[in-house]
Amino acid sequence: MGISTENYEDFQGSFFSLTVDGVEMGYFTACSGISIEFDVVTHKTALTDGKHVERKIPGRPKYGEVVMKRGYSTNKALYDWFDAVVVAQKKFERSTAAIVVMDREGIEVARFNLDKCWPSKLSGSDLSAKSDEVVIEEVTIQHELLTWV
């Protein structure tokens, strides 16, 4: 029995947006770091027959930092979000964000919610008058919880 490819075409050429605290930051062309990983906790235990085994159980979850990229935009929402952290320094408000994946018709097919998040890096690609490459904006997002919807 083979794997059905019935629903895979929906994600080919998909695009996605980032919304932070209800404000749409825009559409992005690349996203990495959507991940959850558990620390592995090991402990030794004795079986009823006296043999010792090492057991592995899940520890604390770790969430990857999310990196999103897009072509340069005049929309300042990302900069404003980053600047709010800079201005607030130690007492900034963490945000709730959603990465929404859409199919080719613009219909939502997946959502990744990020809780207690904040931008840790905002950067642009190198500028060169000799290049015809698109200027890229990149934002790195830290978060404490990821839910896949």
C-alpha cells in the first residue's frame, strides 16, 4: 500500500503570513525553525529479574527559534515590533503570534501559534549597487510555546 499524495499538492508553492497580537506583519517567502524537541532524561532501574536497564523518558520541551524571510517591504510593522522590545528594555510585553500557511488559492491549510514570543533579531541583506538581487528582510523570533493547529 503506497502513501497517498492526495493532499500534498496543497502545500506546493504555498505562502504564509505572520500575525503578531492581531496585527498582520505581512507575507513571507521562507520560514525555518518551527520545531519542538524534548530533552531526554535517562535513569537506571532494576528489573524484577535483577537486570539493570537504562530508561529514557521525555524531559522539558525545547522550541526552535523561528526565522522568517521576505523581500524588503515598506511596511514598518516588523520594525515597530522589534523597536518596542528595544525601547522597553527589560520590561517588554511578550506577544502571541501565528504563522498561517495558505494554499495557492489563499485558503488557510495550517497554523502554527507562538506564545510568549519576541523578536530577537531583525536584519536586512547586504546592499550592493553592483547586484540585482532582491533585498531580503529577516526576523528571528524566540518563543516559549508552539502549538500546531
